[in-house]
Amino acid sequence: MSLFGILGVGANGMTAQGYASGVASNNASNVNTVGYSRRMAQLEPIEGPPGFGLGARANGQRRVIDQFLERRVLGGSSSSGEADARASALSILDATFSDAAGNLGDAMDALTTALGDLSSYPAEPGARVTVLARAEQMAQAFNRAGDDLATARADVNERIAKQVGQVNSQIEQIADLGRKISKAEVSGQEASDLRDKRDQLVRQVANFVPVKVIPEENGQISLLLAGSLPLVSPDGTAHPLTTVTDATSGDMLIQQVVAGAPRDIGSLITSGSIGGLIAARDGGLTTARDSLDQLAFDTAAGYNTAHNAGFGLDGVGARNLFTPVATVPGAAQNFSLSVDVAGNADALAAAGDAAAMPGDNIGALALLAVADQDLALGGTATLGEGFAALLATSGSDVQSALVDQDQAEAVRAQLDSLRESVSGVSTDEEMVSLMRFQRGYQASLKVVQTANEMLGELMNLKR
């Protein structure tokens, strides 16, 4: 190899090592950039004449990622998002059915206590006023619990609609980035930054809904909902989701246009925060609402049956203690004191015989006995036991959601840590790399200096 060839080898080496130093420097400067994947400079030897090489050259850079691990991270994000959303949505059950004073269970017990006093003093005005007050408090407790659950469901539906809007915005950005990546890489430009942005957006989508990513040769991706329905096509087309309100339930339904017609896809969204909201709404919140309404229906019917058989101080019977509830759905929110007795303590049917008043307490005893009758859970449990079953089911749903949340978060943290160990930037490693590339640059510079000195000596010989 000629001295000029040696100069070229040194110059090539300086260029390659300088490029690699730039890549390491860029890594170090992005150590705290969310979603940034570490880059690695691709250095390769330059082939020369037989027996000689022409040094090294930089053949671009590549992102350091593990595709299998990336898929696991997406799954971890979806599972964690689902557990977080479900636990958040079901937290209302703890507040609604807590053991705080004035809650439904406390109000039911207070009415039973007041009826016990009435059975001992059926003609006592104070006892009668207390029974009406406790009955009103129980009605209000049913109302509050029913309103709380209705509000929780409305909130969940609103959150679903909002998050679907966020998903649509993100997939539009993913589609746009895919087109930019394809255009850049076809023209030979580096698109690692664009790929990082797209991957970050995909992880955000995965936090909302379950997704699968299929890389395409043109630099774009297929982003599939639950592994089947396209959210982003390989040609860079986004397929948005839509929400509509169900006319019967009032719940938010999620649809996508498939083959030119809207299709309900809510059943496919089994993970991600949207999946968690759907699971909470159609699971724990629905169970609690239905159980509460049934308990309210059974409570009103039981007390009304007993009250109808008795007589007030005015000798009038066949009056309701609570407003009759026509249907189970909505019974808790519509639970109220009957107009037959509201504001009229003398109308309380404490007597069992119109001719035996005011001392007869048969009606009061019948009302007191309602608490011990098997009126709840299809006639297999008392009202108190029915409420206890409601508490147990709600508490179990909340506890299960919290356990799932902790487990999903632990898995997600582990996966994030694994991804960081592979794709994250370590300042210590980058500093070592910079020193190594610096030494390589110095070595190449020494080659240039040595060749230059040899050329100088050769020129001196010819003089």
C-alpha cells in the first residue's frame, strides 16, 4: 500500500471514529428523554486490494431494541392500564357502602331500633315521629347509594368516550409518522428519532386498548386492535374508533366501521384502561346497582305489606309506609316515604285492630318483624343479610381489583426495567464508549501523522 493509501486509511478511521463519537454523544444527551432508544454506530471495514484494507467506515446507526421484549412491554402496559382503570372505577363502592354513620346499613338498623321503641309505646307521639324520621333517613340512604352508582357509571362512560378520542388522536399521529419514516428511509435518511416517537405513541395506545404491532418492510407498521382489527394499516391509513350511546342502557358503546358498516367491538377490548372501565361498568358497578335496586324493592315491598295490614291512630288502614316501587331497576333512586304517612305521624299503622287503639301494638310488632323475615335474595335471606351480601360482593370486587392492580404494576415495572437495561442509555457506558472512540480517533490521527512524516522524509531524499 502506498503512503497516500495509508493517509486514506487514517482519514477513513478518523471519520468513522468521529461519527461513532457523535452517536455516543447523542445517546448521552438523551439519557433523560422519555421513549429514547439507545443508538449504536455501525462500523465496518473497507475492503481494499488483496492483502490490504482501507480502514473503517460508518455504515449508519441502529436502535438497540429487543422486538420480543417490546411486545411484552405492550402487553404489560395494557394489563396495567386495565387494572388501574378498574380499581379506580370500583373505588366508589367502598365509599358508597362504607360502615360510616348514616350509610344504608346504619339507616336500616336505626329504623329497626325506632320500630322497637314504637312497639313498646305505640301511642307515644315522640316514638312515632322518630319512626318517620328514621324511615325518611333510610329512603335517603337508598337514594344516595343509587345516585352514587349512577354517577359512577356516567363518569365511566364519559371517560370511555374521552379515551377513545385520545386513541384516535394517537393512531392518526402513528399513521403520519409511518408515512414520514417510509419516505425518509427510502431516500436513505436516518429515521431513528421518528421510530422512537412512533414506538412511544404505540405504548400509549397500548395503555388504552390491547394492540399488536407487525413491522412492514417499507418502514411502516400494522397496528392491530386485539390482534385482529386494524387501527393503522401498512399504507399509513388510520382506522378510528367511534362511540355511541346505547338507547336502552345509556352506556357508551365502542364501534369501528368494518366493511362499510359500524360494528360493536367492545367485547374485543379486554385490557387497557378502556377495557378496565368496561369491565368495571359491566361487572362490579352493574352487580352493585342491580343488588341495591333489588334490596330497595324488597325492602319497600316488605314494609308496605306489614304497614297495609295495620291501622293508624285515626283508625284508617291499607296505607303504605314507602312509595310502592313498580320495577326493580331504579328502585334505590326512587325509594321514598309514602305520601300516606309523610308528615303525619298519626298515620303510622302501629295497631292491628282499629277498635283496640290507641294501646294496640300489633301493627308495630309486624313492622318490627320485617327485619327478621326472609325477604331478600329471592326469599332466602333477611334484609340485613341481603345488605351484608351486597357489602361482601362489592368488597370482594374492590379487593380483587386492588390485588390485580398491584400485580400488574409489578409486572409492568419489571418489564420497563428490562427494556431500560436493553434500550435505555447508561451515562457510564456512553462515557466509556466516548473514551474508546477517542482512542480510536487518536490512533487514526497517528496513522495520518506517521504517513505524513514518511512522505516528508521521502520528499527530502529527492532533493
